[in-house]
Amino acid sequence: MTAVGAEEQPDRRLTPRSDDEGWWFRRMVEAAPAYFYIADPANSKTLYRSRQAEVILGYSMAEWRDDPDLWADNLHPDERDRVLAEFSEASRGGKPFRAEYRIRRKDGKYIWVRDHASLAEDPSGHGLIVQGVVLDVTEQKTLEQSARLALMESAAKSKFIDSVFDNSPLGVAKLDAHWRITEANRRLREMLSPGQEMVGVSLAEFLDPEWIENVAEEFRPLWQGEVETIEAEAQVRRRDGEQRWVHWTASTVKDPGGDLDYFLIMFEDNSAKHAAEAAAMASLEELDRLNRLKSDFISIVSHEFRTALTGIQGFSEIMRDADNLSPAEIKDFATDINSDALRLNRMITEMLDMDRMESGRMTLQVAEVDINEVLEESVGRARAAHPLHHFRLELDGGLPKARADTDRLTQVVANLLSNAAKYSPEGGEILVRSKHDFTTVTVGITDQGMGIPAEHLDKVFQRYERFGRDATTKIMGTGLGLPISRQIIELHKGRIWVESEEGKGSTFSFSIPIGS
């Protein structure tokens, strides 16, 4: 630019007179980092542009003079209509022209400029002119755009981090050095404080008292800066009092000076895991208990079998070897042999029945049954088998017939009567009742025996269960009678239950639908 000025004004290097204001003004205009222009308000034709226009845009003064539309044609297409409309309004005497826009240089590149113009009197006295100044603000715009993009990226990252924080499947909290919660995400609020704010609350409020000291001790290396991350498990207490197990991980976040800023803690609710582990342990314990019961069952059955076989063998040997037995003695021995044989048959039948029930192979032969008749026949047999007991019947005379398997119901009643007699070894009354409510028939058998401890009431219908007590160790049987009875009643879509008070006796009852 200096060379061009030197060619047109060779005396420019000469010191001007101090009162040559025109020279000083031209020098200021031509040296400014902007260009000045004068245009015709009627058609925006360039009347004058300072030499800096050639430096900024690359077009010579001649090109500006020869092409009246050069400025408009080089406006960026996205901004041309807006800029021309605003310039036209200013040319008509409206508000001054203030615009930022992109314009194409001669080399084809677009730059950003800031254009300020206003109407003024033409010094030549020919009306009005538009005079303005154009400043290259490309660098500023680039910096603004970079800053805007950086701000958008920062906002996007912040939004993403906030979204991750708030929607994390883990509970996340920021704690200050005193364990106060300064921020908590949605999952943590749902986990520990549903519907209530957690900010400002101490973490200790959500710990059981017995766990506070443990957690504080685990936190100590983090406080002292010995480690950067710790993890452990603890039992926490929700605001509603419910207790849960969590696995927590805590990390130290430091400020630029290297001092503690806050603790970041993540909580994973693993109550389900603990519950599953507890259930698995309970299952193992139950399996172990069943194995012990099965072992006891095998031992009991073996003893029962040996006892019965010993009686059969002993009495039969006496009958075989003795020559002077009277008919009465032979009859007594035969009765004892028959009793032991029946006991063996009953135990074998019970084991086979249980096997059939567990494998789903037991079927019912359903027909109309008079329940009172079943009870009367069963009590008749029980009186003969247990002469020390008094059996009393209180039967509902209007009891309708039910659809059931006669043999299986007889088996249930016989088992309940046998148990009532066995568990009241000193004798006493055994009461048998029946009743109905038009849809269900209910039978109850009450004894005055030793009763059942409360802790065993929910187990008496389980396989192999025999509650242990000195008074019952002498009572014979496999322990399968009640489980079999339960299965039979459930096959009839009924239910069986027991009510008992230790030392005062028990009442075993069952009910079946009349139309089952």
C-alpha cells in the first residue's frame, strides 16, 4: 500500500505544513485498519472507497468504479437480502445502517465485516450521500465462533455429565469432609430417601448405629490420603425404616491446590443379592435338615421293621418248638404275630403311598361317599385296637354325601384316629365330629393327649417330621402318616390343619368340597 501511495503522491515523505489538514486526514483514512466509502443512496453505487478497501477485499478503485453492483454481488447469499434491505432503509432516511455480514474477497474467500453508515449532506451541494466505514472483523468472529463452539461443547458435556449423574443405575452422591451430602442423584434418592431431599443431610443418618463406626473406620485411609478409592458393603436404613444392603465405592476428588474438594460415592443396591444368598443358605440348611430327617427316618423304620420281625420270629419259634401249648396260648401268639404283620404291612404301604404321591402316580377313585358312615366304621375299628380310649361321635345328621375316594378318606381318618390314640398314651376321650356348610364337609378329631409344641405346628405335615421329646420317643411309626393324609386331602382339593395346646391335647381337622 505504501508503494501505491508513493507513486500517486511522490511528495508524501516530505514534511507537510502543520496547517495542511487535508493531508493529515487522508493519511489517517488510508492508514486505518478499515476502509471508508461514499455511496449514492439511490442505487448504492460506489462514489468513493479508501485505499484500504483494496487491501481488505482485493478490488481496485477502478473495479469499484466500473461495477456499481460489485458490493451487492459479493454479499454472502445467506445475508444479501437482509443487508440490502437494511441499507435501503438507511438510504431512505431511516435508522442508520449497522450490520455485520460476510462479503467475498477477490480471491473467493469470505470475510466478516462490520459496516456502519448514515446519510449526510453532499459537500458539493447535490443532495445526500451515504458515508460509512467497513471494519474487517473476521478474526474477532472466528474467536467468537470458537468461543461459542467451546461453550456449546462445554454445555453439552455438562449436560451429558448431569444426565449420566442423574440417570445412573447406581446411586451417586457428593460428600464434604464432614460426610454431609452436597449432591445426590435420582437413583440414590429413590434408594434411600424417596420423595425427600438429601442435600445437607449427613450420610450417618442412613446408617444403622452399629454400622457407623465400621464405615468410619473404612473411610479413614481415604480421609488421611493413604488411598484414592475404597469399597465395602454396609447395611443402610431408608427414611421409611426399611433396611437394605449396599455395595459402596468412595473416591477422593481434589481441588487445583491438591486439597480435598469432596468425596464421590457410588451405591449399588445389592439387597436382592443378599436375599438370594440368604435364601440359598436357607435352602442348604433345609436340605441338610431333610437329610438328617431322612437318616432319622431310615433309622426309625429299620428299628420298627426289626421290632416287628423279632416279634413274628419269636412267637413263631415258640409255636414251632413248644409241645405243650394250649389252644388259648396258641391263639394269643397268633394274634401277636398278626398284629406285627399288620404293622409291617402298614409301614410298607405308607412308604409306597408317599412314593406314588411324590411321583404324581396316585389317582383317586371318586364316587358318592357318606362321610358319617366312614367315620362310624373307622371309630369301630379304633375302639377294638385301642381299648384304653373312649371314642365319642358327634355327627351332623344332615351331612350331605360328598364325591370322594372312600378308601383314601378312610386311610386319612384311620391315621388321625391312630395318632390321637398314640399321642394320648394314658387313655382318655377322643371326640370325632362332622359338620357342613352346604359347600364343604369338615371333620375334626380331638384328643386329650400331650399336645404339640407351638414351634412344631407348621411342620407336622412335612415328610419325616417327628417332634422330639422324651414322651414321644417310645411312640412307633414312620412319621409318614400326616404327610400322606395332607396329600390325599389336597388331591380332593381340600385342606387339613391342626390346633393344639401343649399338655392339653390336639384337634386335627380336614375339609373337602361336597362336589370335589
